[in-house]
Amino acid sequence: MTERSLGPEIEPGDRLFGRRGRRIGRVDAVFADYLLVRSGVILPVDLYVPRNAVSRSDGRLRVELDRKGAYEAWHRPLKRAPHDQR
């Protein structure tokens, strides 16, 4: 069963998985409308994942994109978090 009310159960350190069950990254911070997800180990990349794109299934946080799709959709250059749209 999938639940869409992802309030306090998302915490920093939770893992985010993609469409094929492969890990995309780890939640670094939780904000009102998005999650900051750190992807990669050697060269970390920050992804700004909208909360409405995330669901919980089988106890895992999931999105409907694979790793590449997540990077293309949610990667922002430095100093361009979603709330800094100018």
C-alpha cells in the first residue's frame, strides 16, 4: 500500500529509491515542500526533490524516476534551491 501523507516520518538519513528499486540518494534535509537529497559518494550531487513526487511503499521512500531522470529533473546549480527562483 502506498501512502501520500509523508509528514514527520521523513527524516534526514532516510534513503530514496527510484523506479527500478535502485538507490538514488539519502535525505539530507526536509523542508515544507521539498527534500534535499544527496546523491553520489565521491562527487556528491544535491537533488531538490518535491515532496509531492515522493511516496512510501514497502517502508521505502520512492519516486517514479530512475537515477538519471532524477538528476535531470531535480539537480540545481549551487545557490539555486527551489525557493530561490528569480
